Amino acid sequence: MAARPRPSSDEAREALRDAMARLAAGDQSALEEIYRATRVKLFGITLRILGDRKEAEDALQDVYVNLWQRADRYDPTRASPIAWLSAFARNRAIDRLRTGKVRGGAVPVEEAAPLPDERPLADALLIDAQQAAQIHKCLGALDTRTQGHIRAAFFEGKTYAQLAESADVPLGTMKSWIRRGLQRLRACLEASEAS
Amino acid sequence: MSGPENTPDDGVKRDDPMIAAEWALGLLEGEELLAARGKAATDPDFAWRKQWWDDWFAPLTDAIPGAEPSDHVWQGIAARVATQAAAQTSAAPHAPAPNVVALKAEVRRWRWVAGLTSAAAAVALALFFSAPGRSPGEAPPAQLAAAAPMVATVPVGESGLRLDVTYIPESQRMVVGAIGLTADGVHDHELWLVPADGTPLQSLGVVAPGEVRSMELPQTVTAKLGEGASLVLTREPIGGKPEGKDAGPVVAKGAFTRI
């Protein structure tokens, strides 16, 4: 796809891990490095959840300011840095959605800003392929309906009430569907960890 | 629709791992969200499970197309970081190295105090840093102590069931989560504050089994609600302790800790 060479996935991940470690040690300049490497992915996430550029940019600011404030939260022995940051960004966006007045919703494709050519490490910073394959496999094993609702919750930040309304079923029914789905998802993921 | 969550036809037990999954997916709202955060601060298993789900869900974000934020976003971040760093430096002139180091020490202290996981520290910090109107020059640790939520866990016997109580000093609100509890139809359980100064117990009301409830506390109660204050749960007739009678037997206790 790209004409010029890019850092490999491993290199990009190591560079990011290193920057996170330096930030945790108090090196403020590492924050800018982390921002350059991850902003496109993380902004994609906050924009998707919040559905409003201004809100998504505010959320993005919060993400990095918070990161600076508590960089040592990240445990390098656990998730890959980009996986951790992605979850962090999504959690912040959801928090904003839940506590604020933001309406939220998926962003129409045309609203998403075009990517600059530099596209810093974006492709190289995909999350661990093996782990990705497993969650997709386990999600895929659920019935289509449940899968759809879980995806809508994840990607659009929908609440139980919103999901129930759009599916035109009672709230309790939606809760049961999703909880059953989550239970099966957990069993599937745990089975993959055990093997 | 507001009935107990664990109806038999549900077919799914809404245990802690399930609540962690709902939280990670972003389904929790309002009081339940607050209760989950409070719980993560005191319950390493719960915090671990939330992180477990986060880790597993994270790769799904690869399907979201990236987008370029405006240039002013970085400028805003840099400005906020600089302002906060300056505020911390001026507030702690004796600190050997400014801001980050002091802050990290603070985080470590919290972790040590409550045996917290990093997720818990995150919650505490999130609450702290979202406190509005912090002006430069105010000493962060003191303010932090004032703003930090207090949590108490009240395990009920050997049952594995527990109450999760979170108190947010700023809002004078207390959230009592009794999600695992079920009503027996004969008794109610009443929650009491035991002030650290030995003054009489104050009722915090009857616990609603299977629910998360939030209440605003009167000043007479919040005045006694400091570190070291504890909670007891008594078994009472339906409706709570009858006027003029002694309280029923204590079935569970717990103490507040600042996070």
C-alpha cells in the first residue's frame, strides 16, 4: 500500500513502549512523541464514539493530559501500549458520553477528516494480530443478532436502553441477550487462554 | 423494568465478571457506573476483570478508521500540561523534581494505602483531576484528600456477598450497591454509620437488595464521615429499625478508606 518504508509493527510498538516508559519516568517530551504516534488512531476512536468533532477533540485532549498525569499506570507486561491506549481513549469517550450532554452516535464516513500522508505509524500500530483474531472468532461464534448488539455497544457507545429501543424489544430482553452473549464470549476467550 | 436484575428467566447470573464486562463494553450508566468505579478501587479481582475485558476488546478498535485531529489539540494538551506542571511546582516548592515525580509518589501512596491496582489509581486520579476550578497555588495533596472518594466494602458473612459503598465528599452523595443481595421477604437490612469519635450510630437507611442506590447525605452525617468511620449492617424487620426499639443483630461490618 505504501510507497515508502515504514517501521515494522514490532519496532513501532517498541518505540511506543519506550516513550511510555520515559513519560512514566518524568520525561515530558515523551508525551509529544506518543501523541504523534497515536493521535490518528485514538482520535478515530473518540470521534467514532462521540460523533462530534469538537467533543472528540476535547476527549482526545483529556486522554493525553490524563496520560501525562498518570503514565505509570501502564503496565508494559500486560497489554501492548497501543491496545492499552485504545481502551483508555474509548473509556474516556464513553465516560464523556455518559456524563455529558453529548448525543453521540456513529460518525458518517464523510465527516471523518482525511488522513495526512505521513500517517504516523498508524498501520504499524495495529493491535496484536493473534489477540485480534481470537476476539473476532469468539464474537463471530455468537448468533448474529447478539453479535450486532454487542458491536453497536462497543462501536457506537449505545446503552441498553438505546439498543432495546432500536431493536424494539423490552429492556429486560435486551439485557438478557447481551448478558448471555457476554457470558459465552467470556467462556470462549477463557478457553483460548487456557489452550 | 426496574425489578431485580437476576430474575430466574434471565438465565444469566449478573456476577462481578459480568458487571465488569458490561462496564468495559460501556453499558453501565449513572449510579451503576459510579458503583463499578468505586468497586474497582477496592476490589483487585474486579479491577483485574475490567482490565481483562478491556484488553480483549481493544483489538476491535482496529476496525475504526483513524482520523486526524486539528492542530490546536496538541497545543491545548501542551498548554494544560504546562499549566498543571507550574501549579504543582509552585504548590510543592520543596519537591526535588517537579510535577510528575511528586504525582507519581502520590499515586504510589494511594496504591499502597488501599492495596489498589493501577485501575483504581486511575479512578482516583480521574476524579481528582476532573475536580473543577483548581487554581494554581493550592496544595494538591490537601485538596486531593478533600476530593478523593471514600469507599467501604461490607462483606456479608461467608456468603461472598457484599455491599459496596462509595462516598463522594464533594457531592455529599453516597452510593450503596447491593447487587448480589436478595430480599428474603421477612427482613430488611439497615446500614449504620459508626463515627470514629465514638458518638452514636447514625442510620444511613435500609438497603435495597439487588439495587444500586444513591443518596444525598445530610450535613449531620457527612460531618462524621471521615477516614476511620465504619459501617455496620443490622438485620431489622421490614421497613427498618422500629422507632423506640433497639437495633437488630449486626450481620456485617466494614470501614471507609480514602482512595
